[in-house]
Amino acid sequence: MTYDDKNIFAKILRGEIPCKKIYEDEYVLSFYDINPQKKIHALVIPKGKFIDLDDFASKASEKEISGLIKGINTVAKKLKISSDTGKGYRALANINENGGQEVPHLHFHLFGGEKVGKMVE
Ligand code: 5GP
């Protein structure tokens, strides 16, 4: 599978579609999900062209990998949902068909601001 440059998050990264930005650095962009499932529902995406977590694990550089993990933590702190600034949250990445992934650019969902509930339905 090749990366589809027309996916919605690629368009957001290129600034062709607006987003409610939370945080940005060299490695990640974070913004609010357009259809929030919890009180706080943020998305964190790497800036590189990666389809999903498996693609990322096999192709991303060490700096991109640590940049994404640290980016998630930075966003959680900013939203005051991290372990040290709040009451915690759920980070979730859907992967491909069985994982229910709709947008083919790797993204982590951050759910918080309230109890997130059952892990899997
Ligand atoms: P997935 O099912 O691929 O893990 O999640 C895709 C997420 O992207 C969904 O939660 C959906 O609401 C969100 N989404 C889809 N299009 C847009 C958009 O144009 N802007 C934002 N901010 N979120 C989007």
C-alpha cells in the first residue's frame, strides 16, 4: 500500500484544510477531532507520510519515533489530562481495516476530560 497524498490529514498538514490546532513542532501536529467522542478528543499525527503504526515502525527514523511519543505527552500536558497534570486519558491508534482506521495517515486519538469507559466494544 502506498501513502495517499489526498487523505484529509495530509491536506490539513499542507494547510489546505483548517483545523483547531493544539500543538505543533518539528515532528507532530495536534488538533481537535472534528467529531469528538469524549469531552476532550485530540488527534496527534506525525508530520511524515506514514499510513499507520506498522508503516511508521518500519520506516520512521528514531527521531521521528521519539518525536511522536514525546508529542503525545506534550499534548496531554497541554490539555491537562496527563498523569501529572490531570486524571489520565486513553491514547488509541486504529490500524487498517480490522482496526477501523478511516484516515490513512497515522494518528493517535487522545480521549480524556472524563472517564473514557470500556476499552473495546
Ligand atoms: P480513524 O477512524 O481513522 O482512527 O479516525 C479518524 C478521525 O478523524 C475520526 O475520529 C474523525 O472524526 C476525524 N476526522 C475526519 N475528518 C476530519 C477533519 O477534516 N478534521 C478533523 N479535525 N478531524 C477529522
